[in-house]
Amino acid sequence: MKLWNHYHTPHSIDQAIALLNQYQGKAKVVAGGTDLIVELREGHHPIQEALIDVTQIPELTRLTTNNNEIYVGAGVTHSQIVKSAVLVARATCLVESCGVVGGPQVRNVGTLGGNVAHALPAGDGTTSLVALDAKAEIIMSGQRRVVPIAEMFRGPGQSLIDSTRDVIIGFRFVLCSDNEATAFKRIMRPQGVALPILGCAIWVRLNPAQTHFEAARVSIAPIGPTPGRAAEVEAILIGQPATDTIIEQAIETALQILKPRTSKYRATGDYRKEMIAVLLRRTLQLAVQRARTGQAVPEGIGME
Ligand SMILES: Cc1cc2nc3c(=O)[nH]c(=O)nc-3n(C[C@H](O)[C@H](O)[C@H](O)COP(=O)(O)OP(=O)(O)OC[C@H]3O[C@@H](n4cnc5c(N)ncnc54)[C@H](O)[C@@H]3O)c2cc1C
């Protein structure tokens, strides 16, 4: 069955926006197609008058560093992220999360922008972008805007942008420096497809003596209808000794505050809650160890 009538491959953002305007809501942006084509086949969207493929636009496929900041185009694939030496060393959580998305075929074409635009509460790339406090660059209603990643989401499957009109261009965030590190871990059903039972991404900064948490960002998903940070858990860590005792206190707080829901495809809320303790402990300990040693070897990539 025909799922779209026309397929366009613009080479600039202006061309992409002009095409979207031309089709007046009857065309949709496509990148790797690993979410969209499945959904079109399953009839979740009407047959599209056109698909606008954004993977040939240079600004969306760039991955560039400028001092301590990195720009990752929305059309950069999960495989490209895994192969980026600078991300491996200085944004390890993103490499770890993109490295477990689907299998190699999915990672070779699926993009970070598609992961965010799809707006599921537990998209793996998204979970790490939240811990990295990334900013999304978007064209929305014809205007270029910069939006903190946590403000990109409206509900399950609903983001700030409407991909019949708007385009995510890319993401910017600050790379880890001395005494800073990140880690990501997730729990997935053995034959699970698409989304984890639970994912956890952490960013920490230790003080120069490496004894205390100077700052921390904790992203656990799925907890609510949208991705976001666990501010109460972060507050337990900040300014405190970077020890197992404080990590256990952070876990206690997480268990009191976070209320994961039951999903009929993935796990019960109770199981997810138990796994919060397991994941938070392992991910925090790993991030602290990396911040202390300055060494980060991504774990778990392509293991599932
Ligand atoms: C077998 C399988 C396994 C998977 N496993 C995982 C997994 O483990 N973890 C996980 O998180 N996801 C998983 N996914 C989901 C999917 O692969 C990822 O979400 C991927 O990152 C989507 O990117 P894409 O480029 O393929 O998006 P597409 O399918 O091209 O697009 C997805 C949505 O985003 C919109 N869109 C895409 N790019 C842009 C843009 N630049 N601007 C505006 N709108 C845009 C599209 O219009 C569409 O609505 C899996 C999918 C499959 C089929």
C-alpha cells in the first residue's frame, strides 16, 4: 500500500520549511524513518501527501565542537554518535544510550532528532540529553528558537514541535571537563522492542578535591508523561560527600518521590520502582568513578 505520494530530499533548512509550507500540514518530516514508517504502516497517521527527508541538510548532519560545547545535528545517527571520540570521552552517557537503541540496522539510520521529536517518555537518546542539559535548536512557526531540552515535551508522543510544520535542527550542550562525568544504564526486556523498562542517565561534577558532589543532574525515564529531571534526588547529592552513604540516601528519596507507572508491554510500576534503586546506584557509582579517574569507557553498547 502506498503510504505517501511524494518524497522530497531538500538540501537546506529553508527548502525544507518551504516544502512543509507548500503542503500545508499534509507532509511530514522524516529522518531515519524507524519510528515514522512503522507508524505509517500501522495506520497511526493518514497517508501523507509528502515526506520531507531532512537527512541531506548539512546543518542537521554536522557534529562539531567549539571549545567546551558540542553541536550534534538532529539528523546525526545513533551509530555516528557511538563512533564520536569526543562524545565517548566527554558525553559518555549519550554514547551509552544511543549505543543500545534497537539493533545495528536501526542505529545506522535512526537519528537523535527523531528520538526527541517522537517524544516518548523513555526514548534512550532523550534520557541522556536531559542529563546533559542540552538545548534544542528548532525552527518553529517559521522562527529559529533555542529551547531547553526538558521544555520540548508536552505529553507521550507530543513535543513542542509539529513535524508537519517545524524542524529540529540540532542540539547543543557543554562537554564534561575535569571532575565531571556522565553515565547511562537501562533495563530492557530480553526481546524488548523500542523502549526500555527503565533508563537512567547521570551527570555529576565533583569538587576539585573529588570528595563531594558539587553539582548533579539525574534523568530517570519513564517516570511521568514527559522526560525530565529528578530535582529532589539531585538536591540530596549536591554539596554532600560523594560516598555510597549519600548515594543510598538519594535512592531512598527517589523511591519516596518517583512513581513509575505500570505498562502492559514492559513492567509493573512496582518492578520499575525496585529497578530505580538498582539503576540509580549503578549509574551514580559509575559516574563518580569516571569523574575521579577522568577515564570513561562506554558500557553495554550493542549488547542487547
Ligand atoms: C526495531 C526498533 C527498535 C527500536 N529500539 C529503540 C530503543 O531501544 N530505544 C529508543 O529510544 N528507540 C528505539 N526505537 C525507536 C527509534 O528507532 C528511535 O526513536 C529513533 O531515534 C527515531 O529516529 P528516526 O530518525 O528513525 O525518526 P523518524 O522515524 O524518521 O521520525 C520519528 C518522528 O520524528 C519526526 N522527526 C524526525 N526528525 C525530525 C526533525 N529533525 N525535525 C522534526 N521532526 C522530526 C518525524 O516526523 C516523526 O514524527 C526503535 C525502533 C525500532 C523500529
